[in-house]
Amino acid sequence: MAQDSNNGYRTATIAVLVDNEPGILARVVGLFSGRGYNIDSLTVAAVEDNGQRSRINIVTSGTEMVIEQIKAQLDRLVPVHRVSDLSKDGPHLAREMMMIKIICPHQDGGGGNRAEALRLADAFRARVVDASTESFVFEMTGATDKLDAFVELMRPLGLAEVSRTGVAAIARGTRVI
Amino acid sequence: MTDAAHPPAHPVIPTASGAEILLRALKDQGVDVIFGYPGGSVLPIYDALFNQNAIRHILVRHEQAAVHAAEGYARSTGRVGVVLVTSGPGATNAVTGLADALLDSIPIVCLTGQVPTHLIGNDAFQEADTTGITRPATKHNYLVKRSGDLARIIHEAFYVARSGRPGPVVIDLPKDILIGKAPYTPPAETPHRSYRPRTEPDTALIARAVAMLKSARRPMIYTGGGVINAGPAASAALARFVHKTGFPCTNTLMGLGAFPASDPQFLGMLGMHGTYEANLAMHGCDVLLNVGARFDDRVTGRLNAFSPDSRKIHIDIDPSSINKNVPVELPIVGDAGRALEALLAAWDADPTPVDRPAIATWWRQIDTWRGNNCLRFTQPHEPGSIIKPQYAIQRLYELTRAVKQDIFITTEVGQHQMWAAQYFKFEQPNHWMTSGGLGTMGYGLPAAMGVQIAHPDALVIDIAGEASILMNIQEMGTLSQYRLPVKVFILNNEYMGMVRQWQELLHGSRYSESYSAALPDFVKLADAYGAVGLRAKSVDELDGVIREMLACDRTVIADIAVDPKENCYPMIPSGAAHNEMILGSESAGGVAGVTDEGKVLV
Ligand SMILES: Cc1ncc(C[n+]2csc(CCOP(=O)(O)OP(=O)(O)O)c2C)c(N)n1
Ligand SMILES: [Mg+2]
């Protein structure tokens, strides 16, 4: 994504370490809706201290000035411990998990689609986690664009439903939040 | 309290009720007064209040006023203002006050009653999702769900309200928590686990700021409410710094009083209704030092034309205020007072001389702008002449010079507010209370009440408009009950003047719904509340009424009939640049050129 100029639009993956208190998610989401920032993806789960702290991963986009503003606004929320801009501070990993359902019955000439779906799943390292004579559910983990590509390939083969977790991200190397 | 290394032999068995623990925590936080209004869910607190004398409760007549009163108390003392309201409508009524305190960065702790925990979410009687409703209107809020958390949360709320950039904090208190027994813990001595705002500025950045300032040929110092919030020592440091540098200084509406208005280096307020010299100096400067102001849209005018040729330094305690509207070259996070002290030290440490001839040329330029005398007005003096609102404020200011008391001014919102800012001169911080960020009509009367509670012997004047004053007029009852000798000085132009002015300038003089019809007789109204009512109808009556008001030791409403057609100038029309200001009605034709883009701005 464009990261060059001050006016350029870029995508940012931001990790936020928060106290796991009631209302914290509403606070973060309210900040984004109240100030008109984008949320492309948001994930949250307890990660530390016996569930006392949670990590929120947010994928957002905006100009450099807006993204800096988002980080500063997040950082001044009282229950926020740390904010890290993974896409700026260095190389990082970002992964999503997806389950995707294909309906392609054996009868009605769907057999070819079934074989094709399995072949593609293999090539994309998607796992079959459920199968019936009429359907498959594939599980797949990877970068957002890889998941997007797989969804597009499945579309003509009977794509019926997609469930995605949103992005979890972490810095490469020894860097920690 | 015990620490982990020495656990008590027996766990502490709480003996006091949540309500008693609450009051104990407030006392430990140094609270001496609460502004509140009772109701079902907070009865246990009122019961506990009944049994003690350390904390005084001021019974307001509307919960919005309780918050504004606490704001007035906080702004005039530098302490945290405390509010107590009941659940449901008590809490929702307080929301405007909370939003006001948020935008003006005023430290408030607001205690709201809540239905008992087992009823939360059941649409119980007088239940409201108070934490949900107030989340965007507070700096932070809490719902106390366990008695064991009560004392800690109260102490934390005070810490959050006053630390960093101050603001309002709500504590929602379910009734069962107030009635049940709760343990007490004193204020923590350990730092807060996550909220630790930076107050000490980076010395390397301060040195760079000094280098930039010393290289300036046309410098400008622009300061805001952050200097006031940093305490009187910060204002004193500002004055020393401005004098040491010899640079010009302007204040925002929120920052008035941080630098003495009578000082020759003061250019007056800047912004939409700021002085010509302040705005042109902002536009023309080459190095701009912002201390504790936030480049608000009332100050900047059209962003892409704001101070176009300056290198900018911004000192603020809130990192999110920096680079929000205006990109700056040198951002410095820290407390305004600490930063000014650091600037003073670094200034002496840096041997580079200032370009005195260039600065002298800059002052000559500023003096020609000053020569424009942008706040001039003409007051006819023949008996029976109508009073110009500017003249009323000017006389109020001049006649209060003889008063020996400390003088505090609050305002409502509108033209009178701007005239007060322009014509009343503030020499010290914490003596000027106005709703800057939210622009809340109805702020001034309850705020004056809070100021008078904090300073019983001071002269407290609410400079009001006839429309705004009616928004919290019920507080005359509170003033009467506590014998608070607040003076309400109404500039009665029979219009929502500021609305009328915009309609005249931007909407073809179609005065849609801006006439103040069916006004009460303010003299009789004062009388009805046990106060003194005075009226001046023409210029020959003005001084007499002001003198009588100042001499009176009771609550006074002075109804001053002023010219209904007067507009507030100078003015930077919406969407215009600083150097496109209108100086008076003669040049107001200029706003015909305001684009639709400008019109959408408020
Ligand atoms: C609660 C609230 N409602 C509406 C407004 C919009 N408003 C701003 S100034 C103003 C008129 C104020 O009239 P008045 O108090 O008579 O003051 P004047 O401008 O005439 O001095 C209005 C309606 C506001 N600021 N606050
Ligand atoms: Mg009016």
C-alpha cells in the first residue's frame, strides 16, 4: 500500500493491548465510528495475565495524518496499555482464519466441481473440516489477500457461505508490543 | 491496607456501607463540596451525607446546572468538581454538562445512581445505560459492579479526571453497591497501570524549539486553555518567557488570563472574533509557538490558508491534539508549565542572539495593525441614547476596577460572550469561565454559582444574553437558597443575537425564529426569586445601574437594554482566512462572497 507521501492513503495494522474490562470494545469501536475512521477488520481476545488483558488487532486505512491521529486517540483511552503500528514499526505477520462452505451435490453433474474444489483447496493448503455428499467446509489460514483469492476461486464452484476471523498480527523477530 | 508480603491475619471484614465508603473516599480526595440532586437510586448517599459535616451538598434545580456549577468550581480553583445525580433522567440531564467539560478539558467526577445490579438491563424504573450514553461525553467512565472495587474506582476516577488533559469522569453506582458493605482502600501510591500521561517535555526538543524561535524574524506565541489547566505557575512562566523573548503573544478564548491583557506584548484574543492584530500576526508570522492550544476551527479559519508561512512548534499534554488539524514541524508532548520552565532554561543556555532589528520591524508592522483600532465603536451620549453592548461591557470593566474584591466573570453563549472576551480585560488565570468548545447556552449562571461557592467573598458576574439566561434560569432558586450574591448582567438585545448576525450576513437577513419574543420581565423575575432586579434602558442609566449592582450584597439581575442591531466584529467569516477578516458593518458586504462551502461550516 502507498506509504510514501504524507497525503498518501495507506492501510495500517494496529495492535492494542488493553485491560480486559467491560465496555473496552465499545470504547474502541465508538472512537472509530464517532470520529469517522475506517475499520477494515477488528479482532479481540484475552491474551495475558489470566485473561486480564486483551489484544485488539485493527486493520484501518487513511492518510498518514489520520493514522497517526487514530494511534494517538487509542493511546489516550484510559484502559489502553500499548498501541503498536505493526505495518510501520517493522516487518510483521498478519493472518486470518476462514471457514468456507461450498455446496456442490454429486448429482446434477456437480461431481466435476467437487473434484476441482478439492484440487484448489489442496493447492491453497485449505483443509477439509466437514464434508457431505452435497457440501464441503474448508478451513484455511493465511494472509487476507490469499483468503480473498481462494474465495474468488470457489465462487463458480458453489460458494455458499464464508466465515472469517479478521486479522491477527504480530511483529517478526524479537520485537514485542 | 496491607501489602502482599504481609497478609492480614484475618481478612478485613467490611463494616461500612458502600455509601459511607464513597464519602470517605471523597474526603480523602479533598472534596469539600458536591453539586447534586437526589432521587431513588442515590438515597443511600443522601442518607450518608445527612450524617456528616465534612462535605457540603449544594442542591441545584437541574442536573445540567450541577455539572456547570462543578465546572465553575473547578475552573476557578484548579480542583476537581464533584457532581451527584440520580439514575435515568438525573444522569441524562447531566450529559450536556459532561460534554461541555469534555470539550473544555475541565476535571469533573460525576457520581450517577443506577438501578441495582440484578436489574441492570431489565428496563427497570429510571434505568438508563449511563455508561453507554456518557462514553463519548466523558474522558472515562466506570460502572461499579463489585463492592470490593468501589473505593479503588473512586480514587482512580479522581486521578483520571485531573491528570494529563483533564476531563469529566462518570462513576455509575448501582443501589445495591451503595447499601451493601464495602471495604475501604486509601488512594493508591503506585502509578496507574495503564494511564500515565507524559508531563515532562523532551529536553532535546525544547532546545530545538529555542533554536527555531531564536531564528525567527516574525515570531508569534499563541497559547490556550492548556496553560490555564497547568496551574497559575504556568501562566507566570508564560509571562516570564514572553518578556524574556520580547515576542508578541495572543490567547485563545479558553486561554484568556494566562497572559495579562494590559501587557504591551499582548495582542488580544485571536480567532473568529479575535483582534485584527492577533489574526494578522498569526497569518504573517514565520515561527509560531503554540502552547496548550489545539488549532481549533474557531481559531484557524480556513485550514489551507492558516498561518501559511510559519514553521510551527506545538506543545501539548495530549498527543492526539498535535498534528490533528494543522501539521507541525516540532511536536512536544508535555505539561505547559513544565515546558515553559524548560523553554526559559534553554533560552538562557542557548547563546544564539535574537534578530532584534527584524523583531523591531515586526513590532512596527504589528503596531500599524493595532492602529486600525479594530475594537472601536461609537456610543452616542445624548440622554436617551440606546446603549451599545460593547460600551456596557467596557463600563462594567472600568467600574469594577474600583472594586477591592477578586473578580470572576462567567458568560453564556452568543454575541455577549464575544464582547465580554473582547472588552473585559483579564490579568490573571482562572478568573474567566466560558463555554468555549461546546458553546453551551445556559452555562454561565450555574458556573457562576459554582465559582461563588468556591470564593464566597469574590465578585462573580455572569455576563449573559436574554436568550441564554433562560436556559438555566431555574438556578435563581439555588442562588437564593444559599444566598449567593452572583450578579447577572444581561445584554438584552431581544434577539438570539449571534444567530441574527449569521442570518443577516449569510441568509439574506431572514430572521427565522431568532427574535426573543415573550421575554419575562427580568426585574420582576429577580424579585420572584428574592433577588434584586435592576434595569438600564438608555446610556444615561448605565453607570448608575452598574454601580448599584456592584454595591449590592445580594443576588442581582441587571437587565441592560442594548442595541438589537449591533453585530460582533471583527469577524473571520466561516471558511475565510485570517487576512480576510471583516472589521465592521461597513465592510460586511465582503461576506456576500462566502461560498456554500463556507456556509456549511458552523
Ligand atoms: C444550548 C444551545 N442551543 C443553541 C445554541 C445556538 N446559539 C448560539 S448563540 C445563540 C443565541 C444566543 O442568544 P443570547 O443569549 O440572547 O445572546 P446574544 O447573541 O444575543 O448576545 C444560539 C441560539 C447554543 N449555542 N446552545
Ligand atoms: Mg440576545
